[in-house]
Amino acid sequence: MQYSDMTAKMADGDGFIAALDQSGGSTPKALAGYGIQEGAWSNEEEMFGLIHEMRARIISSPVFTGEKVIGAILFERTMDGLVDGVPTPQALLAKGIVPFIKIDKGLEDEVDGCQLMKPNPTLDGLLSRSKKLGVFGTKERSVINSANQAGIAAVVKQQFEIGLQVLSHEMMPIIEPEVNIKSDTRAECDTILRDEILKNLDALPEGKTVMLKLSLPVVPGTFDALVEHPKVLRVVALSGGFARPEACVELAKNKGIIASFSRALLSDLRSQMSDAEFNASLGEAIDAIYAGSTQKAQAAAAV
């Protein structure tokens, strides 16, 4: 696929984006969920080797195709690895799946109820290398824990600054200011976040577009104005800790928003499964998330 083909698939494709980008401190937890406990590896290289084997098994599965999975977000080490003897981004492209790369390097300590991204002084080099491997875009995550106007404004400002850096490499940024679903002020966070994103979208240079990855809102329809904004290519949702059934129900309430799930996609997969069991379980998850992304509830609440 050429860049224009990938853009068209992201804009109009039926399906969802798989998040295969657990990294660093989240890797042991992801492996434990897959049935591989700490002690199965003796160093970091072996740990990342095991998580790559899991991801390669997913990508190689006959049910993991561009028919329902239109994109996949990769961890840097996964991008640099091989699947069936070819670079991971090329393995995805061969299946009609658009590759993205996670570019944030973790979170700063909380200030004003929010956590900004840590600095990434090597980002330009990573973007150049990713582009050469056929990667279409990026994903960068911040976290919002409470409805603090100054904190949320700072998060969105930083996200769009990084987004412009990504756009300068002719790549598509997925801007991800995650609202913590355990926040006591979650609904207020959703509203402040929407309004801050709208301000920054309006300030984007003409001809530039971004993607957004947002937590599922408390009030369905809260993000309709973002879905409809001419400078937004697509809005996707993270599961954010919701189990898959609940995440899919909430997703279906929000028109125009597709999934970009990680735990809700992978939660039932186990290393001990036979290939037939693994593919059946993955296929069930894909079908459920695809339905939530494409078969919307009849009415969303007015905002």
C-alpha cells in the first residue's frame, strides 16, 4: 500500500486498530495475561523475545487480516523484528493492515491532575527509520486523572506539538490524551478535553490532519464534534481497562468511533493454546470488536 492508500483505509475502512504496543514495565503484565509468568525469562532480551513471539503469532494468524483489522500499533522492538522472515511492518502491509509505531517514552509525574509525556530527544531518528520501514503513523499517550483545566490544556498542547513533529516527517500522528476511567471527574474531563482538542485542531495548518485516540466517554456522543471535524482523519477509542464486552457496548454507542483495543483484544489468548484454539479465540475477539466499531446503536445521547 502507498501512503495515499493507507490514508484512505484509515479514513474510510470498516474495522478497528489493534494495539500491540505494550512496552517496558507493562510487558511482564502482558506476558502474565498470556500465561507466561516471571521466571520464564532471565533477562530483558529474553522477555522482549517472548512478547515478540506472542505478537508474531497474532499477526501470522489467518484470522488477523485487513478485512476487519485495518491497522496495528507496534512497539519499537516489534517494528524492528521479523514475522515469518520479513520485517513486521511489511508483514502487516502484506495482509492489508496499516502499521503504526508507539513513540512516547513514558509519563512524567502528575502535575495539575495530569501526566505529560517524557521528553524524547531521539524522536526524529525514530520517525525517519519507521518511515523507511513502511510505517504510516505514530501513537503517543498522555494521561488525564482529574478535571483540571490547566493540566488538560497542557496535555493537549504537548500532544499537538509532537503531532506537528510527526507531520513534518509526512507521517500520521494518533494523538492520545487518555482519560483515566477511574477518575471521579471523568465526565468533566471528557468535556474539557473535547474543547481543548477543538481549539488545537482549529489552529492546525490548513491541509494537515491528525487522528485521535480517546477514552470512551461517559456521555455517548460527547466527541461527535471531533469525529466530524475536517482536520480529523479518524477517531479511535481505547478500552482503558474495560473488559471486552463492556468496552464493545460503550463503543457501539458512539457513532463514527472505531476501536483501538489492546487488553480487550488479547485478554483471552494463552501461550498454551493449540493453533486452532488460539485462532478461534482471537477470531471471537476480532468479531466482537469489529461489531462494536461498525454496528452502532441507533441513538446517542444529546450532548
